[in-house]
Amino acid sequence: MTKERKISQASLENLKLGAIARRKGKVRVTLSLLPTTIQWLKKHDANGNMSECVDEIVRRIVAGELVKPSVDKPA
């Protein structure tokens, strides 16, 4: 006896939109990271998505929330 697999209506709607609509402006890249970086990301990633964690870290760096301004360089 095999179970019949059901597909949710939301999944069907997402398929109709196509891959580009689901991408949300993101670009897939391959990075080589140190094992300690990967461990840190896994430990600090609240929702299971390392890419979102990296995006948030970069956003905070750009906003000046994670780094102190350099004394040598004017803002």
C-alpha cells in the first residue's frame, strides 16, 4: 500500500510564478568559507538559513552597526 502524495495549493501557486519570481533579487554564488565561519553561522543562525544570516551581517556592517569608524579615515 502506497500513500498518495498531496501537493499544497501554495506550492502550486509558487510553481506558476516561476523560479525568477521566487528568487527575490538574490543571486546564487559559491563561496569557500573557513570551517570556523561555518560553525559560527550554524550556531548563530536563528531560522536555519545561513544565506539570510550572512545578508544580515553585511547589512549591519554597511549600516555601521558592527564596526567602529576608523580614526584614520574621515566618515
